[in-house]
Amino acid sequence: MRKLIVGVLLVALMFSPGLMRTVRAEKNAGAATILSLILPGAGEWYNSGYSGAFPWGECIIGHICFCFQLSSAFDAANGNTDTNIRFDFWTPPRK
């Protein structure tokens, strides 16, 4: 009886991932902004669906100069997916 129960559980576990739907999180501007405040560039990377490499340059420069960090947070809040560094902080971000 024990072997039967174990066998049924194993078969159920084998087929359960195929029966489950893929769950995806919806893009959230608040989450992107917080990511960019913690790691500059990560918010835009999040908005792009984590495609491409992590923007290390923007992250390092953002920790050195606070203006780059704020620029990254504003870009992420606007839903931008561009991970390029923006030097003109006084203009609104382009989508």
C-alpha cells in the first residue's frame, strides 16, 4: 500500500508543473523606482524585462554621483527601458 501511495504522489508531482499556468508579475512603476534608488539602472533593466546585461556603468556612477541615481529613478518611474546614462538632468526623460 505504501508503494502505491508513493507511486501516485510521484506521478502527480511529475505532471503538476505541466498543468500549472505560468505566473508573471505585472510591471510596476513603484518597484522600478525603488530598484533604481537602490541600484541605479536596475529599474530600467526591470522595465525591459531583464533583457540584456546588467547596467554596471550606470550603477557604479550612480553610487558616486547622486544626480545619476535620481535620473535613473525618474527614468524608471516613467517606464523607460533605456539603460543609457543621461547627462542632462534638467530635461524630462524621453520614452
